[in-house]
Amino acid sequence: MTSFCIIDDEPIAHRIIEGYCAELPHLQKIGNAYNAFEASDIVTKQKVDLIFLDLNMPKMTGFEWLKTLAQTPKIIVTTAHKEFALEGYELDIVDYLLKPFSFPRFLKAVNKAMAIEKEKESTGEPARIETAKDNTFFLKGDKKHHQIHIQDILFVEAYGNYSKVYLANEMIVSHEKISNLERLLDNQKFLRIHKSFIIAKDKIKLIQGNQIFVQDHKIPIGQTYKSRINNLLSGK
């Protein structure tokens, strides 16, 4: 059974999603939230597997709220605003539904979320990410298993439900989520500086304003990660 909650300031949106979910017996609703504060109350008190998230809400947008979470459930965005789709995928959402959406389109998004969970269970991600030995590990990408030397990693970028691993001389699109790679990489050598970026500390060329330069790459510093940069600069 997959638990879900709906976060939307419009009651009619709740009724539509609830009606669609009633057709899917493997989904179990555990809450309704009409703003970010009610949403935070739900996710801190209960385990939520899947969230249907609106973006345009009072006081705090859906994406602003999402960035405050330490652990992110699977997210399906439900919105009337198509212009934020790119930002959504940078935040590792499952799917982006434009209102009004049909039941078949809704079902496709839910099935995608379920497929991600099944792949995670079948591939045993938590066990696999502990296999780094002698400063190397194998990374699946492009139907191949690449042996990665940790010292060659410049930075990692979230890419939907995948990751881009930038090395000294190439970039590999990996089947791993950035959260899995973060657990693998030594936090003494690597630093999460943004929802979508992990950098190698010794590859930093310079820090300027809200950006870090690694070779010719400009990498943004996320608002909620600035304290980590301050600690880095102060030697903590």
C-alpha cells in the first residue's frame, strides 16, 4: 500500500485527485493540506510515500516548501503553470501534470512513481551504494557499468530521477539518484551545496557570490545550503 497526501489550496483539486485515487486500490490517503504549513505538519507526523503538490499557494509556493524538506517523498506536481516544469525536474520530481489533466494522464504519473519504487527495491540501492572500495566504485549508465575513480569526480548534478556525474574528462548519465550518490561519497571530500549539486571540495577553483566555480563550470549555491559554505570557508 502506498500512502499519499494532497497539497493544494483549491478544494476542487482535492476532490478530483481523491476521485482518481479511489480507482487505484493500492493508494491510501493519509491527509489533505491546503497550504505549506499544514503540509509540513502531515509529513513530520506520518510516513508519506507520494505527494500530489500544487505550486501556487499562499505564503509559500510548492517548490519553496519542497526545498525545506530534509527527506523528500516521491512528488507529482499538479499545477496550471507550465513555466516551472524545468525547475521541477531539477528538484527530482516524478512527473509534472498540467491542470486540467485526465485520468489516463494521472494514471501514467502514478505508474511512473510506482515503477521508481519497484526499481529501487529490486536493485537494492542501499546495498549497492556501499560498494566503494579502494576509492573506486561501479556506476551504471548507458547500459554499461563504468568504474569510477572517486578522485576524478568534479561534481554531481541531479537530472530528474538520474544523475550526471562530471569527471575530469567526461560526463556520465547515471541511473542513480543524487541522494544515493551523496550517501556513497565521503562527506569529508564532497559537499552538497544545492538540491541538485554535490561538489568535490578539492576541485573548487573559486567561490563568488552565490556561485562556485569548478574548472569552467558555474554551480549555484542553494539558499538552504549557504551555512555549509560558511563552515567550509571558516574551516569547520
